[in-house]
Amino acid sequence: MIYLTNGLLNKQYTQLDDLPDFSHLAKATRGPQEALNMTDEQLVEYKSSSVTYALYGAVNGQQRRDDVLNRSVLFIDIDDESDYQTLSNRLANMLTALGINFVIYPTISNGIKDGARMRIGVELDKAVELTAYRKIWLVITHQLHVKGDITAINSSFKQLQGLYVKTSQNALNEPIIATDGAGLPVDKFVSVYEKNAGKYQLKKAHESKASGNLPRWAQTNRN
């Protein structure tokens, strides 16, 4: 299910069911909100009042205070010292090797704050509750060698993600959308975590590395 709110102060979800969850995310990324010709200060207000925020999965109710039961799209928010083009292309190549559907897009802070400010959304092959979501998030951030915002796995499973907003500041950094694959295989990623849980703790998951190995099962998706 798709749950949307406009602005950070809105306490109630608008619920949609006209598209599959990830299809909605891909469509919203292809045809984004636009906030062009605004100053940095105006964008701060726009982010608070007008950006569309999304949660994909199931909520026990219609209010943001209600419990989130599961999520069908996994998000990784990245603030990195690299540049957007270099990092987004590297991550897209690795995610494509896994054969999964994903979007990568610049956040509204991209072009305002230093470094690569981006969001990754990955389709899951089934909705998962917090425990499994956390395991998958730790494995994939470790394998991608990125530092992600841990809020959604550490303190607030209710965290909303802003959909792509095209601004004059981030307009040069194009999204990357891949919809020819499949949902990330949840059971396989959970199994990878459980076979070596000590490897995927937060400290290790947040170490930046130049290179590394994909899980063995994923190597077959490279061809």
C-alpha cells in the first residue's frame, strides 16, 4: 500500500492503491515535483510544507502516529563526501548486477549541502517487518560500501522518505531508474545476514571501502 503526506507537519496519510508500490515510486521519480528558481532558504520552507513524503507497505491506521506493520520498498539515504554522478553510477552498476529494481535520485538538499546527497529506493520481493528490514538494510549497505542514515532501522520504522523534487540546485544530477529486474530477494538477504551476523553490525556497515565482494549467490546475476 502507498501512504503519502504533503509536508512534514501533516499528520494524516493519503492512502493509494491504484499502482503497485514500487511502480508508484518509479512513476514519481520519472515525473517529479518541481521547485525551480527558489533560493536555498525558500527550499527549506518548501521541504517542510510542500514536498510529498511516502511510505510503502502497511500501516495500522491512517495517522503518522500509527504503527507501521511492514515495508515493501527499502530506502537508503546517503550523505557522502563523493560527488553525485560518480557515486550514483557506481551504486547503479552494483544494484544492476544484483538484477533488482531500484531508483536513485538526488534529495532536495543536493546542490545546497556539500557532497553527494541522494536517496536509493529498492523494491523488495515481499513486504517485511522491522527485524527483517534491518537485516536487509545492513547487508546491502555493507555490500554497497555506503554510509546510510540509520534512523529507519535504529529508532523510527515510521520514517517517511521525500520523493524526488527537481530543483535548480540539483537539476544537473539526473535520477537513475531500473525497472527491468525483480524485487530484492528478501529471504536470501536475511539468510546472508543470519549466517554471519557479526559481519553486518552498524560500525562495519558504515565503513567506506573502495571495493568488495557481492554475496556469492548474487554473482550469478552479473551475466
